[in-house]
Amino acid sequence: MDLQLNTNLILITFFVFVFVLNAFFKWFSKDSKASLKLPQSPPALPFIGHLHLIGKVLPVSFQSLARKFGPLMEIRVGASKCVVVSSSSVAREIFKEQELNFSSRPEFGSAEYFKYRGSRFVLAQYGDYWRFMKKLCMTKLLAVPQLEKFADIREEEKLKLVESVANCCREGKPCDLSSLFLTYTNNIICRMAMSTRCSGTDNEAEEIRKLVETCLELAGKVSVGDVLGPLKVLDFSGNGKKLVAVMEIYDLLVEKIMKEREAKEVKKEGTRKDILDILLETYRDPAAEMKLTRNDMKSFLLVCFL
């Protein structure tokens, strides 16, 4: 009986603390929100926001809410806010007339624990850095002439894939096509990025791939910050600390590879260069439109391995 009473007391104290803390943060941020003209919003509940209004079929739920609150409304899922558009004319205004104002991407999950937070090309805010990296991808990193230089690699890995399937057939063993195709794509990406095979080997590229897989798994988990907002700094799940630790290992490993590559002789013009070669070349170029940092390069390589 005493144990149950103590447990209930702890739970009540916790929720009161969360409520007071949430009210505290809202009071301090009300001045900044006052200048924002937010759309109409349905009544929300503490912590969960509008989750209680969303059914199994999302479009049907939004359609029902739009009939009551208009074609443009604010929806809160936990501590994350979004704007729901239910009108073609409003959508046209957003995607055509106001495109630049809506080009930036929001941060979700464990973004605050990501080591290269300001250097992520895929999730970068629209601006000079994003435009420069897009141009670099289209003209050098992922340009058609660059991809054509790796045609022999794709053919070689394709033959290895066919040989693996043929060996399974000859030996009468079951063939795991999912695993074989994963190995096939991993090896192509690793060889294009760092000129080394990845899956099926015990080297740095394989270690990087495994670290990136772990990062993706941790970053994809539900963040306390998306639900409880201000309490995200407490990192109840511990996923944030794990992500920081894994990212630190990845950073040290890629830095070591980059220094080894820099110590080698620069490849001559006309020879095949992998993605790391091109990134280092741009990093050393004093005439580049924008100066790449080492974090920019590490972040781009991480995206390549995703």
C-alpha cells in the first residue's frame, strides 16, 4: 500500500513539474509568438496536442478538421507544430508564389545531437550553402560524366552478384536476395565514395557503413523533444548520448581516412576520382565559390552511405 502511494505521489509530482515547466517556457516565448500570425487551430490537449483528433486515415481526419477550421490550420503533434493545407489555391500559393519562404526544412528527432548540424546537405536550410552543394553535385560529384567513369565498377559488382546467386543454385542452398542486393548496392556506393569495397570485407569502409546504420537507427527513434518539448534536454531515452558517441567514432575514423588521402599524391586531371577526391579538391581550391569545411565533407560522405 505504501509503495503504491509513493509511486502515485512520484507520478503526480512529475506531471506537476512538467506542467509548470511547460507553462514557464510558454510565458517566456509568448512575446516572440505574438508577432507571428498563425492559422486557426483546433483545441489542443497538453503534451499530445491534437493527436486525439487524428484518426487512422489521416486525409479523412484533416478533411473533417478543415471543414470546421478552414483550409489553412495549425496542427500540433506533441511539441511539433505543422500547418495543414486543404485547399488547392492555398497550396498553389505556397509552392509557386511563396516557394522560397517555404524551402527550408524543419528539424525533427535527435537533430540537436547531430555533430554536423550546420553542414547537412539533404536537410540544410535553403541558402548559399545548399545552392553551392547542389551545384557541386550536378557539375562534379554526381554529374553524368562522373557516373560514367564508374560504369566498370557497376558491371563488376553486377557479375559478383550473379556469381553469388549461381553458387547458391549449384550448392542447393537458399538464396537471400535481400542480403545480396544490399551487398551489391553497398559495394557500388563505397567504391564510388572511397574507392574500396564495403560489404563482405573487414576494412574502414565497412566500419563506416555500420556506424552510419547505427546513426540512422538512433536518429529515427522517437525523440522526447518531439513530444515533451522543453524536456528534450534531459534525454530520458539516452538515444541522444548514444548518437553523440557514435558520431564521434565516425568523425575520428573519417578524419583519419581524409588525412591519409591528403598525404597521397594529388590525382592528375583525366584520371578517375572518387567522391572523397572531389571533395578534398574543392576543399583545397582557393577559387571555390564557397569554402568547404571538413565537417561539410564528413557530413556529405555520411549521406552517401545512408
